[in-house]
Amino acid sequence: MARIVQKYGGTSVGSVERIQHVASRVERAVLAGDELVVVVSAMGKSTDELVFLANQITDSPSKREMDMLLTTGEQVTISLLSMALQARGIEAISLTGWQAGMQTEASHGNARIESINNDRIEAELAKGKVVIVAGFQGISENGEITTLGRGGSDTTAVALAASLKASRCDIYTDVTGVFTTDPRYVKKARKLHSISYDEMLEMANLGAGVLHPRAVEFAKNYDVPLMVASSMEDTVGTMIEEEVTMEQNLIVRGIAFENDVTKVTVKGLPNRLDTLSKLFTTLSENQVNVDIIIQNQYDDEHVNISFSITQSSLKGTLAVLQEAQGELQFEDVTFEEELAKVSIIGSGMVSNPGVAAKMFDVLAKNDIFVKMVSTSEIKVSVVVQEIDMVLAVEMLHEEFKLAEEVEEAVVTV
Amino acid sequence: MARIVQKYGGTSVGSVERIQHVASRVERAVLAGDELVVVVSAMGKSTDELVFLANQITDSPSKREMDMLLTTGEQVTISLLSMALQARGIEAISLTGWQAGMQTEASHGNARIESINNDRIEAELAKGKVVIVAGFQGISENGEITTLGRGGSDTTAVALAASLKASRCDIYTDVTGVFTTDPRYVKKARKLHSISYDEMLEMANLGAGVLHPRAVEFAKNYDVPLMVASSMEDTVGTMIEEEVTMEQNLIVRGIAFENDVTKVTVKGLPNRLDTLSKLFTTLSENQVNVDIIIQNQYDDEHVNISFSITQSSLKGTLAVLQEAQGELQFEDVTFEEELAKVSIIGSGMVSNPGVAAKMFDVLAKNDIFVKMVSTSEIKVSVVVQEIDMVLAVEMLHEEFKLAEEVEEAVVTV
């Protein structure tokens, strides 16, 4: 008997029929002898509908009241799924975030989990029940209903799996697993049998929207084996765990990409110790999120600093810089829009110094000009023109042989 | 400054516009200097929609999961109303049943309130906030979400008013007050300025669906002055309180009526001490709710017992009786359908023994045959044919001069 946490997202529980389908999957796991905790999101579009209601009332609803409002979404799903299981003769009980002991910090809209008091869940599991927990929600020390923000239900599931010492956390979603790159753009994209936490973290952070990075980080920190699989099909998904022995010969595991990138260059900044710190403190204090940063010398006394931001934050960023021009003492600001970021990811890179060079070579051969570069131990990101994005991904996918099926460890779960 | 509990039902908060309207009413009370606790129901048809969802999942959802599901309805309303007030610059906070300290017994679907822990509400009121509380819901000792059953939000409001020692509990609804009889049937029906708890209790129990009897009983037991008024119009409502000095000269205060009555007669039961007890224990053990009961002797050794039930429970009742015929030793069962109950109510009746006689006289003069009679200190009920119901009510309304405006104490609130 394995203790397993399953998580079903909004699309997977988007209708009565889908909920029945999820119930049949849970039933199968119960009949196989597993001990189950099931985390669910709000039904399909119901969160959007609640947000719409709130926006009809006011254009600036308080975060505290939004949490009060939105958490009803998951509460509806848990009760319906519990009913569906009971109708199949399976003992089940639904628990809200606060009933499940999901303690969070006392902030609204994006609270972090502080601890989980498992007593209630353990008691229900001990009675042989399937425990259905509302994702995305928790309770603060002072009894306020909180939400975990984006990717919240994934995080609920992983945190519960860690806290309950589950042998696995299964994230069921509308894709069949983690792919070498986005299959909607690259036909040859291949589903990975397994991937490491760090690789998944880079993939998740870089726009491969399968799993929220926060959930992956949680899984990595608490060593929770994650599986991403389809809630609709019965195919093997992708395992995310620390050791991925059989694929270590693969240098690049996946390619992530995103458009909507804008490059801003601040020219002629004084070449001083505190220049970088002053510039980025100013930006972060004004809620400008910066991704890639590049610094290069301009002359002995001046440097240019470039950074990438999202398209939508350009206007605000320029206003912040203009405001601070006197203090930062730069000469000029330029920007370049309609860019995209393409990243190759793989833990094998650490010991393969030629990978970045190979990437640049492929791009150059295809006349794709690289605007910015950023590297970490397990990834290389380049910023290119948006119109070159898909071609870049396809060529890199080809070059690093990602479409080819390699002998992988069969995931036995 | 008065401390007031206001309650708005489902129709009054049935849309974003209606919620804004409620917010404007609350705002007015706040500006008038009152300290406010506002109890709300689920928006309009939302409870029905949730029930529909549950019934699509299973035709026998567990009560515990239904409570989990249905309580989301009020949670949506409290957050939206709180937002609407905040948007008007009024400090407001929403509280679920469990946050408001509404402790109930550990049963689902129809739990009784055991106690209220006011700490949170008092703390929020002390901060100058309007406190919006979800009606209909509570929490049991073991942390389960419970509901109070039918009329639950009225009961929540009255219980809070009692517990918070509010000077008044205002029930805002889609009628403008309590009438001498149902104005949809009797054009001359007149709104009462005030009525006593006991009279209201009889009115409420007898089908004048303005206020749930449970809430009235609670108000009576804890001496909470209740006001029933329209949430849409700015008219004076009806006060329900212990002393109604100015109207005591009125013998009959109102006329309640309901159709859907069926009379069942069990014939030839043994004339023994335990006959009544055995018959009605059998019926209640089988969930048959009996209203009026009449016993009359048949011969020395036998009695006939008649009782009234609702039309819908006839089939079940007959089955129960058939099953128990051997044990109860009766000879035969007959029944009569398409009946109605008409009741005159007034605390002045106690000291006016001729009231019932006058009622029978009016009915006889109009060729309305009385099938059953039941009396209490403050009411007389008769069962008549359903086709005679409205005529009976009109004639009684006329005879007891209920349409005439009397000099009443003006309700100053």
C-alpha cells in the first residue's frame, strides 16, 4: 500500500462529467490498495466567474475579501468529488484548507505555507477514507482565510505530500507530461520519462507552464517525487525526482521559450561600485521585474547596462528611469521590443563546456542574431528577435537530438 | 448609537445591483451612527444551482458534503457585500459562520445553534467595522461545517442579535411586513405595525412564510425585538416584540392559511390507554409529520382517530399504516384530499371565548363545511375544502374587521 497525493487542476474537474471521471480514477487507485489524498482546484472557469462578479462590484476589491470569495471555488469541487466517490461506495471526506490544517502566513492573495497540521487528515486516512482537500487555500494564525496565489493547488499537493510523507505526488493536468519543448510549436517535441527537479525548475520558470515553479521547488526541498500526467488519458507521465540516472548522457533535456520580451539599455552610467545596486534597487522598489541582466564597459568612466523585462512593464520602467535619471546619473535609455527568450536546459551541461558554443553556432548558421545571453549551471538562455523564436527552437531541438527516443529508465511507480 | 443586526435574504442580494442596493442601505445606517452586523443569505438562485450540481453527481448526496457545498453560497455574498461597502469607503469585514463563532451541534443539514463565541465580532465592531456574517452556517465542536436548515439565515441573525445584545434585529425581505393575511389572496389585507412573538409564531407556523418560526422562537426566548421590512422600499415594517399594548383591543390579529392538506382517518382502533401513543409513535418513527389530531369514540371498545398531513406524505403514510395494521389492530383507513387549513390568530382570544363560535358561524353562513377543528390559546384552525379556502379567509377577514386601520403605536425605531 502506497500513500499517494493526487492533484487535479481546474480543467480536469471542469464539469460534472469530468468530476465523475476523476472519481473513477481515484476509485481505481483505491481498489489498487493505495491510500489517497486528493487535492483539487476550482471547477474550470468558476474562478474567472467569481473574479468577474467582484469586478462588477468594485475595480479594486481588497485581497482579504478576494480570498474569501475565491476559496468558495475549491470548496464546491471538494464536496462534489466527495459525493461522487461516496456514490461509488468509496468512503470519502472533503476538507477545506483550514480543516486540512494548511497554516499560511498572514497575508492575502499570495500567502506562503508555514506549516501543516496533519492531525485531521491522518485521522481520516486511518478510518480508511479518501481525503479530498481544497487546493490553493489555507488559514493564517489569526483565523483568516488565505490563498497561495498562482500555482497554488500544485503547491498544496506537494506540501501535503511532503508533510504526509507520501511516496509520490501525482499532478494530473491537461497535458500528458513534460516535453522536450512545447509540442504546440515543435511537432517533434518528445515527452520525457523523467527529469530532475532543477531541470524542471528551469523549464517551469522559463515558460513551460505545466507545473508551477513554486511547487517544483517545494518538491525539491522536501524530496517529494512528482509525476505529471494526463487526467484524461491513461498514458505514462513524466517523473520529476532527484536521480535521473539513465538519461545523464543527455546534455540538453529540454528547450523552453517565451515571447513578450523587451530589452532596455541604460547608457553611460558612472562606472562605480554601487551603480548596479542603485539601478536595480530603484527598479525593484518600483515593482519592475527584471530577468536577464548584462553589463558592459562603455569607456573608462562609464558602463552600459541592459536588462530584459516583459512588454507590458516597458512604460512603467521608462517612467521610473526618467524619474531617477538625476540620481542614477546615466546619459540615455534605449529599448528594443518584439524579442523572445529561448533556453536550453539540462543538468549534463555542467560537465560539457561546449554546449553554449554549439547553441550559438546553430543560431548563427540560421542567421539568428543573439541580443542577450544568460547562463546558469544547467541552462543557457538567449534573447532573439520574436520572429526567429520558433525557428531557433526547432533548430536547437534538432541539433541536440531531442526528438530521438533514448533508452530511459522505465518509470515504475 | 444603537447596535443593530440586519438580515438580507436571497432575493435581496440576488444580483450585483441588489448587493449594491443593500450596501447603500447599510451605508445609511452607518452614517446614522449605528453599529452594524449584517447577516446575508446566498445570492438568489445560487443555492438551487448548487443543489442541482449535487443532484447531477448523485441522487443521495451525504448531508455532510451538502453542507460543505451549500455554505459556499453565503461565503460568496459576504465577500461581495464587504467589497461593495469598502468601495463606498466604509470599513467592513466578512466572516464565515465558523469565523463568527457560530457553534452548532454536530449534525448536518439542520443543526441547532449551541452557543456563539462573539470575540471576533466584538473585536471587529470595536475597530469601527461593519461585520458581514454568512447566515445559515456554523461549525460543530469537531470542526465540521454545519448548516442550520430552513430559515437558517433568519435564525443566525436573531441568535447574533441575542448574543451581541443588539437593540434590534431587522429582517429585510421581499415583503414590506407582516400582514393580517396573505395580500396575494386577499386584497384588503393590511400590514400590521406590530405583533407579539406568540402571534407571529402562530402566523409563521401556519404558512405565512415571512419569517421562519425557529427565528421567532429564538427572538421570543431571548427577548430580541424583531422588525420585518422590505429591502427594496423605504416603508415602515412590522415590529415583533413582547408588548403590543395599543392593539390589545383587537381579538384577531391575522389569518393564516395553507392548502395541500390531507385528512386521514384510522377507524376502529381499540379504545385503550396506549392507542394514541402507539399510533403516533409508529407514524413519527416513519417520518410522517402530523398536524391536527382528532379522536372520537366509535363504540365502547373502539375509537376513530383522524389527523391531517400534507398531500405529498399520503402515500407513505398509508404504507406505514398498512404495515402496522396487525400491531395497531384497526379496522380501516380512509382519507380525504384537496383540503386546506384556515386559522385565525390573536392573543386577545384567551379572554374572548366567543371567537371560535363566531368563526364557525361565519363559515356556516357561507356554506363552508368544517372538517376538522384545532384550537390553542391564541388561535383557532379549521380544515375546510380547498375550493372554499380563499372565500373563508375573505369572510373571516371581513368579520373580524382586519382591514380597518386601528390606532396603533407608531413604531419608532
